[in-house]
Amino acid sequence: MILDRVREYILVNNLIEENEKVLIAFSGGTDSLALLGILQELREALHIELGACHVNHMLRGKDAEEDEAFCRETAERLSIPFYSTAVDVHAHAEEKGMSFEAAGREIRYAFFKEIMVNHNYEKCATAHHLDDQVETVLLNLMRGSGLNGLTGMSSKREQYIKPLLFLKKEELSAYLEDHQMIPREDDSNRISIYQRNKVRNELIPYIRENFNEDFPETIWRMSELLKEDLDYIQRQMGKMKSLYVREGKNRSVVIEKDAFREPKAMVTRLLFDAISSVKGDLSDIEEVHIKDMIALQTKETGKLIDIKDAVIARNDYGNLIIERKKTDTEREEEMLHEELKIPGTYVVDGKTIRFRFVERDQIVKDKKLRFFNGDLMEETVIVRNRQEGDRMRPFGMNGYRKLKNILIDKKISREDRDRLLIFQNRNDVFYIGSMIISDDYKVKDSTEKILEIGIFEEEAND
């Protein structure tokens, strides 16, 4: 019996829990009417509350209005709360430069989310079924999809569930016929204009007639088997992420160079995941972007490539950093520039900086402290981030060198270089915080005033 099968599918896949409120996406067609009827019959057994929501896309004139009226009357007859909205999908698609299908989907899910938030629904059930799954897998196959695409749709994605995903369309039609429920049908589903409709109306019937009558069930079995493989791969990827991936500055993602010794299949997934974390989605991300990133990892440090939508990848001593490209304004706003009087204690960029004058016998070896010729110091020094063209004469060297080259020689990553505190007296860079002092500012035998600079992660207690 179809009710028992749906109930078992819901429980096995943990789609709905007791006492949850479930919102049903209700268009009035065969699929959603069957979903409404089945969940209505299972309501007491599952201990759930139901609601129904309908979106009038304003594409079919009077027919669309009649669809909405039908859905409202059906929900009221079944004592199910009903929510509806009317949105001009055509106008939305033109405004956003999207297809009607994509625009309609965006509008529907925005409305579902709004109703769920405002009326405390934990789940939203959509009426996708096995035939939809087959169409999705075939479309993904034709687009050159990988394993994810060939597994098709998931029965559960965050708050959205598909309780009928294992049932064929003909089974839903039979359910309606048995219950004398007559759906509203959208004639556009029968017209082979859209790619999905061509697959539904032409390709699948042709394959069933000429190759395999049980083709939909075959695709279902394949997608279920691939899901098991995918689940295993996802678990392995979780282990790899814990080993090789970390969050960088400003929500960037850093993939350690050792990750690229792993199998290419796993590296590819790490890269897709990193792009998704930074970009927010994987729209327009293709295999060529992944190939370019893998090639970038073998190049010299500092090299970068544009990926998509202001997301870039950068080689940092073999590590790969995926981040958003900063605008000129953002870079200026992030630049540190503080004028600090000597002596004194200050908190700068999360660190405590202490300036004080000391006696010669107070010079000690401590990685948090450095000592300078205070005779050369102005009353105020500048603490800032590095700038293009910065130069200094490192302690023990004769010539001046660019800070950039000094830091590259020390294999300081670009990310860490940008966070370093640079100390400037007049026009001289005399200290790269916690690392290098200028030979021009070293303490000499003739030095009368010795300046101690301490940099501490936490505020000093003295």
C-alpha cells in the first residue's frame, strides 16, 4: 500500500520527526495533490501538523488564478492552513537576467522560506518523484556532471524534504484516481520546449520503448548505489579537510600543499568545497577552474588566478589560498596606521605594544623584546602594515634591501606578510615587529638612551 511505503521511506530516511510542522509546496498538479493527500492521511500516524503554500507565477492568466483557487479550496476542505502569493515571474526573470524556470524556482523557495520562518514550520515537503529523479540524472549526465550529479536529488536537503522521491508518476496518478481526486494540470509540461520537458516527453519514452522498459527503476538503483559511494567519499573528504584545510584571514580558505599529494579525486573535491565556502555557491564553476588551480599550486609563490565572481586563488609557498578579491576601498580601510608616543603602552591589531626606556643592564634575551638606539627616536613613531617600496638595512648587513625580498627569503607567507607590524621613525623602517631590526638603529657603545619595544599577545600587567 502506498501509504505504508511512504511512511517507511520517511522514517528510514529521517525526513520528518514527531510533532513537527510540515509545509507542503502545493501547485495543484498531480504530484503535489498526491503529496498533500498522502501526508494528510499519514498526519496522525506521523504526529505532524500540515500547511500548504502556493505560488501564482502569473504566466497563465485566468488558468493560474483558477489554480490558486483550486489549491485554496482543497486545503480548506482538508482543514489545512493555506498560504499563497502572486509574483510576476516573467518580470523577475527579465530583471535578473534568468530563465523563467530559474526565476520561478528562486521565487518559490523564497516564499517557502518566508512562510516557514513566519509560521514556525520545521520542514517543507516538495512533490519530486522518481520520474523527476531520472530526468535530473539524465540532464546532469548530458552536462558532463561528476558523481554528485549522477546521484540526482537528495531526499533531504536542509529543511526541504522529498517524501515521494522513490515513487513513479503513474503510482501518484493511480493514488489520485483511487481517491477520486482530480488535479489541475499545466499544459506547458506537455510541450517539449524546455530541455527537461524534452527529456520527459521524448528521450525517456524512446529509451523505454527501444532499450529498457524498466529504465526509470534502473536509473534509481544506479543513483542509490552511487550515493553509497559518495557518502564514503564525503567521509574521507572530512578527514582530509581536518588534515589539510584551515580558515585564513578574512574568510579565506587555505589548502596546505601536502593535500596535493593525495589522489586527484579527493583534491578536486577539496577545491570545489573551498570555492563554495568563499563564493557561497558553485554556479558557473567548471572542471577547467579546478585544473587551473591544481596547475597554480606547482608554480612559484605569489602567482594567482581569477576563478569567478571576484574569487581568486593564490599560491603561497605551495599552499593554495582561495579568497575574495578586495576592492581598492577595502584595502585602504584595512591598512593599519597608528601614531604612538614614546614611552607608552598600546593595543594595536590585537597585540599589546610597550615602549619604554631602559638601562643597559636591563637588556635581556627575550623573543618578545627588542632594543634600539633611543637617541635617534622622535617622540612619536608610526606602526603600520607594510607598503610597496619599503626598505631597510637588516641587522648585521651593509646594504639596504626591500622588505618584500627580506620576507620572501625568510619564507614568510604573503598572508603573514600583510599582517606584520612595521615600525617607522621619521621616514625609516627600523623594525619588522618581532622579527628584524634595522642595523641603523642597533644599540651602540655610544648610545645614551636605550628604547625597549615589547610586543605581547595579551595586555601587559605591569
